[in-house]
Amino acid sequence: MALTTLAVSHNEAAARPRAAHPGALHAEAAVAARVADLERRFGDPWDPANPLGHAGILAADERGRPQAEAEQLLDGFDLNAEFVPAALGGRLVRADTLARVLRCVFRRDQALGTGYGAFSVLAGASVWAAGSSAQQRWAADLLLGGGRLAVSYRELAHGNAFLRDEFTLSTRDGRRELSGAKRVIINADRARGLVIVCRSSAEPGSRSHSTLLLDRDALPAGKVRDLQRYPMVGMRGCPMTGLEFTHCPVPESSLLGQQGDGVELALRSFAFTRSILPSMVLGGADTALRTALRFAAARGVGGRPVERNPQARRTLAGAFTDLLICDSLALAGTRAAGLGLGITGVYAAATKYLLPILLHDCVHELSVLLGSSIYVRDGEFGIFQKHVRDLPVTSLGHAGAAAALSTISPELSALARRSWLTDTPGEPALFTLRADLPTLDFRRLGTLAADDVLCAELAAAAHQDPTGAGEHAAVLRPLLGHLAGELRRLREACAALAPLSRHSLANPHTYALADRYTLVLAAAACLGVWRHQQGGPDTFLARPHWLVCALLRICTRLGIGTPATAPGPEAEVYTELSRRFTHASSFDLYDTPLAA
Amino acid sequence: MTTAPGASAVLPAPSVPAEPLQVTPQGPWHTVRRELAERGSVVVFARLQDWLSDFPSDLPPATSTATGAEFGAGMGAGGDSALPALLGRDWQRFTQMTNDDVRGRFLASRLLLKYAAAAVLEARPADIDLAYKPGGRPYLRGCDQVDISLSHTADLLVVGITRRGWIGVDAELSSRQLRGSAVERQICTPYETQLLARTHQQARNAALVRLWTLKEAYSKAIGQGLRFRFTEFGFAPGARRVQVLRPDGTPGSGDEWSFCTWSVAGRYTVSLALVDLGFDDAVDVAARTMLDEAMADALLRQPQNTRWTAQREVRDPL
């Protein structure tokens, strides 16, 4: 790479390593301290006098602009260092801990999390996975100096405004040049570094795209221009504009990897990005649930205090259970990336597919409790509707789901034949949420779906004597039986899929199988979390109540085994939710102390 | 920075579907597909008997032990053994139903949903996995390019389909007496009661039936059915633009919502609620084009997928 085209005039601080040595960044205490620091800086979100509280966030949303004070806070925290691998001077060592830190930001404001940072993370993945050392150094310095990376993907099947159209890379007079327009790119108008997936050959198939890393400042003026803001119902404070290139010359050295590597590189980076982004977004649903609890505590539900309204308590406990299901799958997905498992890409796709569905349903169920207050756009409960509007945006709607299913469906046949219901050993390190992991290696990110260690959890749990579940063993045992039966049916159906033909896979039957598989994975992830916290410090997770509720909810979605109204030990789950609400801690696996 | 024109910075006005279209198992499905492509949403209605004639209404009595094979065989010459496969997971529920009217309506509505979904996804009805959310809302498992909603009353079935977000439909007999009933007090917000008081007596029942169907359609679109209390939100009877209002009449939901009410077959009131999240989703909703070609090809080319025949002997530890 010619450094002349990619020089960043960063300040001294930019090049300074942000941590003494990467090893220290792994430690639970270090991560918890960073999260606590961020919480302290943001302060009490419910305090109307706090400019960084909900009132300020709602005002920025109304203006349709990023909230300047909040972005300054994140500058002060040096949040960008979280996005840069430790080897390049940043603090990024693990996917699960990165999601944990960013979840604090998403809990406040999903538009801030997305617009300030998450898309630099998504763009960066391609650079860390395939960039030359000069490209990596440049991108790292850009981020460490407070700059941004934006990313534009190619046109995907059933593409929408985010995933339609694509740029074309061609050669004219011996020079590479880029043309075309893309309607929506997050931060397109304020990112200096652009990661652009573009078509580099007219041929069909998987070798016709390439990825470029461009320095916006080095591109000739007049050859690139910004398109107008794209209006969305949600995430109004997140800059969404488009870009148009017209015969724009790009340096030879801007290719990430080789020409034609675009699709494979995207699949590799998706193995990281698809689990990490939904894991962050979970923070938005946390605030929606917290607001519903706050509303119920202040106003009651249906004219009754929540203590005397069992239906309201069930709804609240159900929402908390959904968040724990989501976090269990996200945990397995993000930790699989750290372990370098071949099946990471499938787990990440399952996370990207399933979490938006569960979170959508979860917040809409909560809306029943708030009643007409779901329409309020200011005041104490106004933040609820904002999170409901924001939640679907990062999923990218149907095009996002189709892309995730496009990764899962081709693997189903081989997984069914080779890995389901075999004696594949499990992988306890997927679930030990506070334990160290090897440093994330973007070059080793898996797309070769080998052993399905999550499904192995189901087999292992079925063998295990569930008496550890105490009085709930009698409920747990048949639930595990139903899930094993579902996996057996899935194996039979998926093994019958013609494994080498895209055309024979492309029908609703296959997509429904893929959907059911993601639910089975979520159940397996919950089981894994429960089994591997036994004897650990997270005593709520080690007890069976949440697990039984989670598996009941998953079985209901699968349409197997239990009537939709089967009661679970929801009272215990509600008690824990209530404790966390009163003591201000997070509604995810980590039970993290919050500012308020 | 230069800013190119190209799209307006305000949300595009949501397009409203055309009048509901009557369908039988024979169609006209090409019209349904065209409406969905052009307008983003389509509402179809059907007569119960049109959908039961291919599957006789004198169905064998429900027995808890009936299996698909037994049922298919029991249908004899007039039957159709394709029914268990067509109903999928709903088959078991169907066989356990004891009331003939309930069975008939259940069967006809599931057939209509599957045929309509298959028509727009350009797939076989038996390949559609009709699933239910925990609250009972039907959806097409694995195919979220379209959202569906179902309503039935008397001998009318209504299905709404959209490719633009979320949809809810509801149908009631226009003659249903709501005026002066307990229901009137249970469904109206203070603002609605105030406006209805100004409505002429004759028009008041029609306004109430319309309100009821709008409320049902809206709460179905947000996935909550009757759980979302009808006194927590409302509409302005008589207003030109239909929008969700708070109980005191101030604006509720935003411009992303649109609503419609039609009179169908001379005796039914049918309402639709639709929310468009603004993704500008693709016109193409066919199942066969949904699998991304480049991604699927890259994955199918991988060694573990091309060597699948060399599987090791599997044993079932469960």
C-alpha cells in the first residue's frame, strides 16, 4: 500500500498503545471496570437534569441528529480503542467483551451506539481479516485518532435500501476506477475510511466481488459525492446517507486481500459482525423492559399494582426470559469467534436471524403493559417508543434475515449428516461467560461449519441426570426430550435436502428448517449456560428456573410439546428481575451494575 | 460536501392496497401477486364453502388417535390424502377439534393462508410452514419477506399480506349490534365517545363496527390481538385521515401507519392496519430468489459440503 494515499495526520496520542499489555484486557475485572467507567460517565438516565439522560436522547432523536454531548463523552472514554485489535494498539481482544462494553451505549441510545461506533467495528472486521499490515496500521491509526470507518456491502438477494445496488470496480487506461451509487451507508458522510465491497467481474458466482479500503480524503473531488439523508422510522439520530462514485480512480493498493475475494471475506467478517451487533442491540431491549417495569411500578397495570396482577408479572418475566435466551445465543456466537471454531459463521448467522425476531416480539408484548403510554415521545416513559422504533433498524429487515438464512441453509445438510446427534464433544468455554478466551484472530474466523458443539449440549444434557434441577427436574426432563425429538426430526428433514444444489435449497421448506434450527441452537445455548455455571458465582443462572422458562418459550415457538400457556417457574424469574430493577443491574446474563 | 437530490428527506406516504379481492383455490393468484408487487400489500377474501368443496365438509369425526395416514385413507374417493401434508403441524390440532363449524372454519382459513402465501412466494402450499407466535399470531416460518394476518366471521375469510412491514386485518358483520351494548363502553376512548355522541343515531352503529375492526386490525398488526386494551388507543370517527390517537384524542402513532376500511360482499366491514418501517423492501418476494447466490455458492463449494457422502457412521446417543 502506498502510504502517501493513506497517511493519517493523527496526533501523538493516536499512536499510543491504550493498554499496558493485551493480557490485562482479557481479565473479567478489567472489562467490568471499563463498563463501570462508562456507566459512571453517562450517569443516571432517568434524571431529567442529566443532559446525557433519556430527555437529551429523545431531543436528539426529534432533531434527527447525533447527540453531540454523548459523542464527546465517548470520545473522552476513547471508545474507538475498543474497536482496534490490541496488537495494533487498541483494546479489542474478544468479541464477547466488546459487545458487553458497547451494550452500555446501546442501552442508552441505539442510534448513538450504531452511529458512533458499531459500524466502525463492522467495517474494521474486513481490514483486520484481510488487510495488509500497512492497511491495518492506517485503519487502526484512523480509529485511534478519533476517525471513523464506514462499510458498504454488495447487493444481496431481496436487497432493500441498505442492501440494494452496488459499486462496480473496472479498469480503464490501466487504472482501477469505481462507479455506482448506494442509497444507504451508515456514516457515509463523516467517515474518512471506506470499506467498499464492489462488483469486480460481470460473471455470476462467488468470485465476482472485491473489497477496497479507501481514504475518502485522498479521492479526487468531484468523483465522489454524498447522497441525501435516508429517512427511517427508527434510528433518526444515526447518520444514514448514500454515496455515488463516478469513474473514481482508486489506488491499486486499496484492495483488501485479492481481487475476487469479496464474498469469502464478507462471510469471514460476518462470522464476527453478525453475532456482535445483535448482542449490542440487546441493550435497547433492556431499557424497554426497564421502562415497562418503571411504568408498572408507578402506575400499575390494568388498574392494579403489579404485585396483584399475575398476568403483568408473567409478561415481565417472559420478556426477561427472552433477553436471557438472546444473550445465551449471542454469548455462544461471540465466544465461538474467540475459540476459532469452524461453525462460528453459522452461530453468528443464527444470532443475527433470531435475535431481531425475539426482541421485536418481546417489546411488543411489553407494550400491552404501557397501554397509551407507548405513544408518548417525551417524559419519563418516552424512551420506550424510541427503543421500539430503533430495534428493527440494525436487523436490516427481511434482507438481513434472507442473508442470514443464505448462510445457514447451505450448511444444514452436511451438519445433519455429520454432526447432529453424534457423540461430538461439547465446548464448555462457549458458556463460561466471565472466563478468559484466546485473543480474537480475524484471519481464523470460521466459515467451515465443522462440529456443531452447541447441538452437542443437547445430547450431553439429555444424558445428564437432571436432579440438579431439583423439583424442576420433572419439567426439565420432558422438555429436553421434546428438543431432542425436534433435533431428530430436523436431522431427518435436513439430511434429505439435496446438498449441492442452490436451486433445490431455495424454497420455504428449507428456510423453515433453518428457522427451527436457530431455535434449537438457542435452546442448546441456554442449556449450556445453565450447565456450565453450576458451582460458579452466577447463582441465578445456575438455578433451573430461568432455564425451564426459556425452554418452554422456545418449545412454544417451535410448536412442540407444550401448550402455549404451560406455566413455568415464572415467579422466581420475576423475583430476580425485580431485584435487578430495584438494584439497577442489567437484564442480561451478566447482571452488570448500572448507573441507575 | 455536495448533496445530491435523489430522494426526499421525508418518509414516503405509505401506499394503500386496492379493494379486497375475492379468491378461490383457483385464484386469481396472478392478480394477487401483481397487487402485492405494485401496492406493497394485498387483501383477499373468500367464502367458506369455496374452500371446503375440494375438501369435503362431512369430514370424518375427530378421534384423538387419528393419524394422517388413517385420515387420508378414510376420506375414500371423495377425500384427499394430501390434507395432512398440507396442514403440517396444524393437522394434529385439526383432528382434535370436535365442533364441525370450528373444524370447517379452521380448515378453510389454513388452506386460504397457505394457498395465498404459496401464490405470492411462488412455492407449493405444502412447503409453507404456517407457524404461530407465542400470542397466537400466524406467520410464515423462515419467510419474513411477507407478513400475513387472518380474520374470519360468519362465512367470510379475510387474509392480508404485505411486503412492507406488519399487517393486521379484521372483519365483522356490518349489522352487528354494538350501539348501546356493554361492548360500546369497553372499546371506546373518552375522545371517541365524545365524537360518537355527535353522530346521527343511524350512523352510530356503523361507526362503532368500523372502530371495532380498526382496533382489532391495529392490535393484530402489533401482534397483541385483544391483549392491547381498546380503551388505550383510538381513532377519530369521521376524520378524513385515519390515524391512531391517544385516549384524549392527541396523536398516537406516526406516519408509518396507514389504515383502510371497506364494505365487502354487501354485509361485512373489513379493516386493515399497516405499518411500513421504511426499509424500501424488494418487490421480488419469491422464495427461489431469496437465497443469496454468491453466498450460497461459496458455502456449497466448501470441502465439507462437497464431500458429504463420506459421512461417518452416526449413532444416536439420545
